[in-house]
Amino acid sequence: MRSATSIVYAYGVLTNCSDIALDMPRSDLAGLVKNGPLRILPFGNIAAVVCDFVLPNGSDLETLLEDSRSAERLILNHHQVLSYIVSQHTILPLRFGAAFTEDAGVIAALGGRCSELQKALGRIDGALEWGVKTFCDRKLLKQRVRGTGSEISDLESEIAKQGEGKAFFLRRRKERLILEEVEEILEQCVVGTQEQLEPSVIEEALVKLQPPTVHGHEHDMLSNISYLIARGTEDAFMQSLEDLRLAHAPYGLEYQMNGPWPAYSFSDQQLEGGVNDQ
């Protein structure tokens, strides 16, 4: 039987200080392999949060990640650890899969990108990521447009007076007007949403729209945005979002908020020199 292999896995980077406590409950470290407690590896003013993973039977991280179930469990572990730490400290998430053969490799990688990592940490310092997804009931919105547009009402009256031939073309014109009005209202709602939330937002990032098979909502996704919000200002952000819910509900809009998260959307950092880079 081959001997077990140990790797040092890096989750993220934070500002090095003496009061860092990473006593995460072992039950929350849901990794697929035997792992040790979280540790801090410092380099100057920054430090990496790492954990020792023992890979069974001489396996390696790349082989484990080829199995979808194993990869899913390790990704969950990565997210759980970062989410736990961000509840106490500002942490710069690293890309999933930053594994090294020993501590010295992590420290060397920190040294190689120290200035860039410090700058990235400063960008998100004291902030958390919140996501807001906007959905639209277009059927409800079309009904509202049909009942409020004066030009559309005039067309409906004209259609009732015409024969089938001319009425057909008038109905098509009416539907075009309804669609144009719907898109105009949606654009106004999107702009209004951004203006209302802006005072509480440090930075925002557009996230790819999800298909119904992923988001599971009965209506279309209109927008998917991540916001960087300063700690302590979440209540103002949530109140603004609640005001938007009330104002836009008659137009068929619905907002879903999620978070807080580590600043995934505002960081794309990796450490060079890991076992997967060789």
C-alpha cells in the first residue's frame, strides 16, 4: 500500500495581525480527506489561511478533482472555511485549488505577489459581498401596460370598429407597442434600482444571468448583481431593497437577496507555485 501524501491547502489571504483566531469547529470542515486545523502562514503584513490535507493512498489533488463528487465536497469545504472566516475578518479569497507541498511554498508565493495582494485586500477591507437577483413576471407587467397605456386603449377601440383585415394589423401594432412599453418600464426599474442602492454600495459586479434550470424561479431573471457593502451599513442596504420591492411589485418585479459572502466577485487571486502549477 502506498503511503499517504500531505498537502498544504491555501484558502485565502488576510492582513497579518496578532489577534487572529481561527478556531473553526472541526465538524464544519466537511472535506473529503483527513485534514488538520486551520493555520496562519505570515509574510510581512499579510498571511495565508491554510490547512493540512492528508490524501489517502498516495493520491493527489488533481486525481481527486477528476471525480465530480469529490470535487464538490472539496469546493464545499473551500466555501465553508472562507464563509466562517469572513464572519470575523476581512479575507481575500483565493481561487479554488491552491495546494502546495509544504509551508515554504505558500510563503514564497505570498512574497512573490505581496504588493498586489495587499492592494486587493485594501479594496475589500471591512466589506462583505451581497447578491441581488431580480426576477420579472412579464405576464403581469403586460397586463398592467394594457390597462394603463392611452395609445394602446385607443388602438383597442379602433380595432373594435374595423373589419377583420385591418383589425389584424392593428392588433399586431398594439402588441408591438405593449412590448416596447414593457422594455421601457423594465429599463426604468433597473436604473431606479441602481440609483436607490448606490448610496450603500462600495462597488458592484455583474454576474452571469442564470437559466431557470439553475435559479429555479418561475419567472425570468432580469439581473444578477453582486454588491460590496461596508460592514455596519447592511441595514440601510436592506431597507433600500425593501423600498424597491414595494415600489416595483405592481410591475411584476421581485428581488432576492443572498449573502453575506466572502468577496468572490471582487477578487480573482491565485498563488503561483502550487502543486497544480508544476
